[in-house]
Amino acid sequence: MTPKLFIDSDVVIDFFTDREPFANSASELFELNERGKIKLYLSAVSINNIYYIVRKYLGHKKALEVIEELINMMEIVGTTKKEILQAINNNFKDFEDSVQYSSALTISGIEAIITRNVKDYKHSQIAVITPLDYLKMRNKSK
């Protein structure tokens, strides 16, 4: 079965803006997704944040191209009233991460949340791991 991974916006931004030293591991995740080795999921609420930050690096037109590319390469998970209400009660310090977590919970068979902000997910019942650590773990299990 193909591993399902929920990807946080920081990893997406690392990939599209080539932010060092994080771009390589983000790139590897996107490559694995493209080859069908993993399946990446992203919250719909992340799209606005990704656009906003990528626009600062690449401009409006390129940022829209990035968004279009994103929605074609991965699954987008909706965020409804239910996830927002749950996020309020998750006991997370960062509300945005709490919404991300609530959205990830809607994915049947989710294996992990991939983020550089592991500490913000300390109350998660889903495994939370950095891109680099996920890739190391994956390579060891081969």
C-alpha cells in the first residue's frame, strides 16, 4: 500500500522556493510522490499561505503557477466547520498547525504528518516527522 503523508506548508514552500538547507529533502518527497511511491496530501487552507509566501520569492504570476502545479500533483484536503471546531479543542499552541492536524485526521490510513515544526504537534496522535527523518527512516526499511 502506498504511504499516505500529510505535508505541511513549510515543506511545500521549501520545495518551490529552494530554501536551503531544506530544499533537497522536500524535493525528494515530491519526487517520490511523482513516482507513485508515496501519496502527498495538503490542506486547502495551506494554499493561501503558500501563495502569500511564494509570491514574495517568485512574484504573483509564478506563485499562481506554483499553486496550479500543486493542485495537480497532490490531493487537497478540505477544511470544514468540523475541523475548525476540533482545532479549537486540540490543545495546540499554534492554531494553524491545529487546523492542519484536524485536516490530516480526515485522511483514512494517514501514516504521518511531514513538517519541520515537529514541536508544534506534540499532542498529535499521528506520527509527526521532518522530511529528512522520514527519508532516512524510509531508506532504512528498504
